[in-house]
Amino acid sequence: MRIVLVGPPGAGKGTQAAYLAKNLSIPHISTGDLFRANISQGTDLGKQARAYMDAGQLVPDEVTNGMAKDRMSQPDAADGFLLDGFPRNVGQAEALDVMLKDEGVKLDAVLDLEVPEDEVVKRIAGRRICRNDSAHVFHVTYNPPKTEGVCDACGGELYQREDDTEETVRTRLEVYHTQTEPIIDYYRAQDLVVTISALGKVTDVTDRAMEALKKSRED
């Protein structure tokens, strides 16, 4: 299957993408990984991206599109892929359509993870990270440490990242509503959108997504 995963920040896209890609035996292609790989490998696209980033500028769609096109052309993506973070706007969605048409393939589904805005704020603003090891992540409500402000694993100090404050989260949501959410209507016009609730346990959301994708294929 060829799937695009969309949803607001805090919807759990990265977590669900990993589970779904494994269950469907297709590669998980995330924008973050594309940038890191191209920059670390010193590709032409990576050098272009770094130049814009070092200048404090947004990386143009053409560069991001080029990275995505190159990754989707790799052998492991021949039978499908799950795109996470791409396309990020309607322009990128249109470019993706052209890429796939040139290859004689098409998207099977656009999986929309739906989460109420207040829940997004609660999820992200409640995160606390260990200063000693960023892999140690807690949540004041859903996964609180045994001792407030102290990492259960190593005793390090827990802190809230600057981009996890409620004000920053609401700004990120506004950017999502303005730039990314319009692609849902774009793909809905192609009858590709499958919307599910991203509330509940991670495994429940994955099961919900798999069932919805299965049904979309049958339809």
C-alpha cells in the first residue's frame, strides 16, 4: 500500500507510522529522516537543505520534493510506503501526484488521525524530558514519574522543552490548520481520506487504523 499519514502535532503520527509500516511490511518515510539522511550523506539535496537551514530560511518545496522522490524510488519502496510529514501542503501534494503518475502508481489511502485540539495541547504541554537522556520521556498525566521532576530511570532532572509550552503548541496547531490541514480536503476530493480517532491506547489506535485501511481497500 501507498499511504500518506496526516494529523496535528501530538496526534502520535510517528508512533503509529512505525507500527503501521511494520504491520504492512512497507518502509516508513518521514520528512525528518529524509533531511537527516541527505544532510549526513552530503547529497546535493542535503547540501541545498543545509544552506537554507543555516541561513535560518525554510527549505523550499522543490528540495523536499526531490528528497521524497529519491527515497520513494528505492527498491524497498517498490511495493509501497507510508509517508509521514510529507506532503506538508497542497503544493507538495500536487507534486506527489505528479511523481506517482510518472511511475504509473497511485496512493491507496490518506490516513487522517483525528484528535481534539485541547487533547493535543494536553499531550504535548504535559511532556517532561530527562536532561541526562532525551529518550527518557514522561508525562505529568499519562506517565508521571514516581518523584515529581525526577527521572525514574537515572535520577536526572526532568524539564519541559521550550517548544512544548501551551503557547508554542497552539502556534504549531495554527500552522497545521493553515498549511497542512488543507491537504485533507485536497485528498478528500480524490476519495482517498480515511479518518480515525487517535484517542486511546496506542495499540487500539493501530488496530483501528489497520481495520480502516483494510476497509478502504475493499471499497
